[in-house]
Amino acid sequence: MAKRIDVSGLNAYYGSFLAIEDISMAVEPHSVTAFIGPSGCGKSTFLRTLNRMHEVTPGGRVEGKVMLDDENLYGAGIDPVAVRREVGMVFQRPNPFPTMSVYDNVAAGLRLNGSHRKAALDDIVEKSLRGANLWNEVKDRLNKPGSGLSGGQQQRLCIARAIAVEPDVLLMDEPCSALDPISTLAIEDLIGELKERFTIVIVTHNMQQAARVSDRTAFFNLAAVGRPGKLIEIDDTERIFSNPSVQATEDYISGRFG
Amino acid sequence: MSHASLTPRRSSLRGATLPKWFPWAVAAASVALGLAVSAAAGLQSSIQWALIAAVCFVGGNYGVSARVEGRRQAKDRVATSLVWVAFLLAVIPLASLIWETLKRGVKVLDGYFLSHSMGVVSDTEPGGGIYHALIGTLEQVGLATLFSVPVGVLTAIYLVEYGRGRLAKAVTFFVDVMTGIPSIVAGLFILSLWVLILDMGPSGIAGSFALSILMIPVVVRSTEEMLKLVPNELREASLALGVPKWRTILKVVLPTSLGGITTGVMLAIARITGETAPVLLLVWGTNFINTNPLSGPQASLPMYIYLQYANSGGEGAAYDRAWAAALTLIAFIMILNLAARAIARWKAPR
Ligand SMILES: Nc1ncnc2c1ncn2[C@@H]1O[C@H](COP(=O)(O)OP(=O)(O)OP(=O)(O)O)[C@@H](O)[C@H]1O
Ligand SMILES: [Mg+2]
């Protein structure tokens, strides 16, 4: 299920503004890769190029190659909609569909992509909610609106919604930045479990979080405001946090940045 | 911190406040003053004493408050009292309009009136009713809604979800222009197209074409605003699940804004239901029941009101019928608005 991502020579633009330049990296299947770096260095932008969400922004444009196993996501004839089914995404702010119940939110990806029989859907919804560690909290209120849950529960609902469509890769853009420490811990535990099934990429501003959950860490930086963001280095998390090979990484991690 | 500032009387956070009933007292005093002044000066019109009272109300609030509470609170009170005066200015004519219509309208408004036409009643005789006009209005407005809502909603979807560049700008511009088209011009346009060029006779459907011209821009505008209110995150959440864009719009964006769109459509319907000019040109009006909107003249409520009033000379049976029909029209629009609110509340995201 989980797939390998191999990026080479990737540039992403907003209109004529080059936001990230010449990024190459590999993400191993069944691993958690964390992206760290200062605000505005293009972590979100890069993440969104991995499931072709970047081009949803007006003016968004990408150059380069993103290989998912042996298929180039930016190759000719690739359907972005099909890509997004294989590479799921969880956003910084929980965004359950407000008109839908908890159940419908989890089922949304499947329902909106075609018909599914009720019994099969029930199974998938329960499995996904269990997978997101939310089942026990919501099993009695599956038909209540999803927006009535707490922030942390909503975020796990969004994770359940994303894993219900069985993607190969799960991208998470600062999934815990709006959550309390306990919900954060719940989601970090969840990430540890989910990597058995998916390839996971997570953006975070929280160094301890990157150190706790990830196997590999990528550090992004930008030379100056208005300049494109670049990948400085990517390595095993332990090495990045103990003995990085680039001085800028060490400065950033130890808080001596800027 | 000095010791003096801790004693309650000298605290900078606490100031003298006027009691809750103060504005009411000022209002009562202003009304009394207004009445007294007009009685003394022999003024006849109630508008005059009301104006005097309004000025006293605003002035009194400011004067007393400025002396007791200070200038900032006084300004606040002036703003509040101006809002109240404006509110009354807006509500009094509305209330009196509804009251007048009710008073005069209920005289002949009954089941018979709603279920009979003017077919065998001459304008000066009592009896008769608005059945034919009701049918006409319902059919013409219904057809116009049927034409306008899909066109309007789809245009708004194009503008918000897809529209970029020249075409979108042009569409927005022409929608704005359409908003300002006088209803008589819309009527003339359809007249020249439908009747003069295509050589069709008067019919309900011709009227609904003209009404659509008036309705489409309203639907586009209101739907556009509602679609813009749908947060982008929801679209992205859906797209990121691998849902195609058109399905995202259909299943996520539209349901989220359905309440608002419905309200907009209802308001647009209310707006065209009262239109007389295009109906006059294209549907002509009749005293007989014509349930077929595709051919032959039809009646409609606004035109019925106009014709009855024009033939009445200001009194008698026709005059009463005009008021009763007006009451029916207002009630119809009121019910539509209430329905719109109910739908909006029912469909609002909880
Ligand atoms: N929609 C957009 N249009 C134009 N420029 C954008 C857009 N979104 C982001 N940018 C620019 O692209 C650059 C990278 O932004 P991005 O959001 O990827 O940063 P980030 O690393 O995720 O920052 P943060 O840690 O604050 O989330 C920034 O210079 C930003 O101003
Ligand atoms: Mg970001």
C-alpha cells in the first residue's frame, strides 16, 4: 500500500513568484518524514505539490518531477483527481464539512467518488474512526454534525476522513498547531500507528514533535524574504537533531536562528 | 499607585452613569414636549410634533448625558438615539401601510373572493374575485423562477468557482447593468422580440421571459455572495480527498450555502411578483380564467389591482377589490419571505 516518493528538481511558482527552488528528496514507504524550517520557507507549498493541490491556488505552477513509485505525478496524462485519491492530506486547521454528520464526513471521500453500499460503508467508517482513535468518543453521536466536536476531535475526524479513502501517502500540514498537548499526543501516537499502513509526511514547527514522531527530517530555509525556499538537508531524525551536517540546521534547531 | 486612586469615588475606571430608564424618560418627555409645543403653536400635523419630539429626544439625551456622564458616553447616546429615530422613521410608514391595507383589504377578502374570477361581474358591481389573477401570477412567477434560478445559480457558480479573466469580468459587468434595467424596458425588449419579430400573441410565458430578465441578476448577485462565503478550506478538503471539482461544488459548496441561496431566490421572487409593467405589455390582462400560460392574455395580481383601482373612481366595489387583492399580494410575499427564513434556518450549518 504505502508508496515511495522521489522528488527531483522541483520548482513551484505562485504566478511569477518562485516560492521553492530545485528540491530533490526521497521519502521511504512506511516512514514518517518531518519538514521543519522557518515560516514562509515553502514547507506547505512543497507539501501541496506532492498531491497536486498546489495548482488549485490561482497562478500555482510546478516544474520538475515527483515520482510516486514509478509514476511521475506531473507526467503527461496524469489525472490530478486520481493523484489526490492516492495521496491524502490533513490540513492545519480542522475543516470538517459543516453540513455533514460525523458519519457522512468520514464517508464523504467514498460517497463523493461514487456509490458504495451501506453495509460496506458502515464498516469503512468504523474502521477509519478506530484508526483515528476517535471511535469511542463519537460512536454514540455518528449522526450529529461533525462541526460540533472539539477541535482535537475534529482534527482526528479529518484524519479519519483522509484515511477512509485508503490513500498510499498521508500528508499532514501542521496537524497539531491548533491543538492542546493531550490532543497533540493522541495524534502523535496515531501517526506512529498509521505509518504501518501509509507513508507519512508531516510539517511541524515543533522540534520536539519532529524528534518524537519522525524517522527522517528535512530542513528547509530561505536566504531572504522574497527569495525562494530551498531544501537545506534531509537526514535521519537522530542525526539532524544531534549532529547535522549543515551549520544552518544546527542554528535553527538550537534556536540560534536569525 | 497613590492611595487616593484606590478609593472608589475617585477611581478612573468608574464614572457616573445614568439609570437604565433614562432614555425612556427622555423619550416620554420629548413626546410630551412635542405635543405641548404643537398644541400651543396650533400646529395640525402629527409629523410636526413627531419631528419636534425626535429633535428633543436626541438633544435631551446628549445634553443630560454630557453633563452627567461625560462627552464620550454622550456621543454614544446620541448615536443610539439616532438609530432609534431612524428605526421609527422606517417602521412607522411600513406599519401604517400594512395596517391600512389590512383595514381596507379584509372587507371583501374571503373564500369566495379567492376562488372566483371577474368573468361575469362588471367592474362596478360587487362580487367577483381574483382567482384568475392568482392563477396568472402563480404561473408567470413560477415560470420566471424556473427560467431564472438555473441560469442565475449556474452563472454565479461560474463567476465564483471558474471565472477568471476577461469573460468573468464581462459577465459581472453585464449582470450589474442588468440589475439596473427598468422593468418597462425589459417588457419592451421581450415585446419587440417575441411579439413584433416572432409574431406571437400576448401570453403568460412572454411575461415570464421579461420577469426573468429582472430576476436573473438578483439571483446571480445573491448566489455569488453566498458562494463566496463558503470557506476555501472546505473546497480544498474535498479536492484533497480526490473528489472532482464539479462534485465538490455540487456536494460540498452548494449544500453549505443552500440556505442563503434559497433566501436570495425567495427575495428575487418577491421582487418580481409585484411587477406590473412587463405584464401590462406582454400579458395584457383579462377578466377571465386562463390557466394556459402559453397562449392568450392572462391576469396577474398587480395588474388586477391597477385595473380595479383605475375603474373604481376611488370608491365602491372595485375599490374594495383592489385593496383586497393588494392584501393578498402582500400576504403572498410575506409568506414567501417567512418560508425563505424557515428554509435558511433549517439548512444552516449547525
Ligand atoms: N496563495 C499564495 N499566493 C502567493 N504567494 C503565496 C501563496 N501562498 C504562499 N505564498 C508564498 O510562498 C512562500 C512559501 O509559503 P508557504 O505557505 O509554503 O510557507 P510555509 O513554510 O508553509 O510557512 P508556515 O510555516 O508559516 O506555514 C511564502 O513566501 C508565501 O508568501
Ligand atoms: Mg505552512
